[in-house]
Amino acid sequence: MKSSEDYTSYADETLIRLIAQSQEQALAQLYDRYHRRIYSFVLAIVYDPMTAEEITLDVFVRIWQKAGTYRAEQARVSTWLISIARHHAIDVLRRRVGTANHLTILWEESISHVEPSGSDTQELAEFALQREHVHAALAKLSPEQKQALVLAYFGGYTQQQIAELLAQPLGTIKTRIRLALLKLREFLDQEPGDQAKSIELESAYNINKKE
């Protein structure tokens, strides 16, 4: 087997061919050549360094497993690598969308975060009423609007990420979130003592909003 230094001058396509022949040094050279680029690309999708690092490593595991499927006439190696990284990153985010219902529950709790400080009957009654208002407000949203808003407000996803996750146009996601905020604000502003909740909701979203 050739030493590792022999691989530095090899073309990307040659490295892929050698990887398909189970030559680990070829994979090591490809990793050295592209891992920073792939990490930066994945980080821009998932916005989490640890997750981006894990995905980057997984990408090279997949390259080791799938090198034999690479076709030079269809794409450059760099394009192929980025395509694998993108699909894997989106898959990771989409698995998180499966927790949207759980996020909704947590989100409702976060909006109704004021806990009674004692056992005063009136305070307990007001707290229960506030919680009821929040649930009623969320019930006014369509499932699509609720899902987009939960991912943006509580999940911390950008509008672009949500569009990728849900396979929807960015404009559609922007519209869903905006309409959801308007509906919530309209409903909560009608309830005594809940105006602050609608302002808090929209302010938190606007602070975290990214394209």
C-alpha cells in the first residue's frame, strides 16, 4: 500500500476510486481536503457546532460506504460531497420536526410561564384562566401555521431552515408565521390581561427572526 504522502497529489476522482477499493489513506486525504468546507456548509444549515461536527463525520462514513456509486460524468467530487452533506443535514433537521407536537406543549407552557406564588384561590383561578386563553389562542391556528410558528419561536429555526424542513417555499413559511402571529395577537388582545402575552410572543420571534 502506498504511504499517505503519495495521496496528496491525487485528483479527487482518483481518491474516490481508491476509497471504493477500501484504501483508508485515500479517505484520510479526502477528509483533509474537504472536511472544513463541509463543516462550514453543514453549520450554516443546522446552526449547532456539535451537530455540524457529527454530521461532517457521518458524511465521510457515507463516502466510505458509497464511493463505488460516484459517477464523474454526473458531478464533480466536491459537488457530490456537498450534496451528501446537504441531504444528511436536512434529514437531521427533519427528524427534529417529528417533535413539533412536543415543542407545542413546551411552548404553551413557556407562554404561560407565570406560576402561582401561593395557594390564594383568586390567584389560582386567574392562572388557570390565563392558561386556558393560551390554549384557546393556539387552537385558532391552522396545523400548518402552528407548526411553522412553533419551529420558529420555540425551536429556534430560521425561516429558511423551516422552508427546507417542510419542503415549502420560503414565501409560504413567512406568510404562515406572519398570519399566525396576527391571529394570536388579535385573539389575546381581546382577553383582559393577555395583551402582554401577544407583545412578548411577537417580540421574541422578531428578535430571533432570520432569513
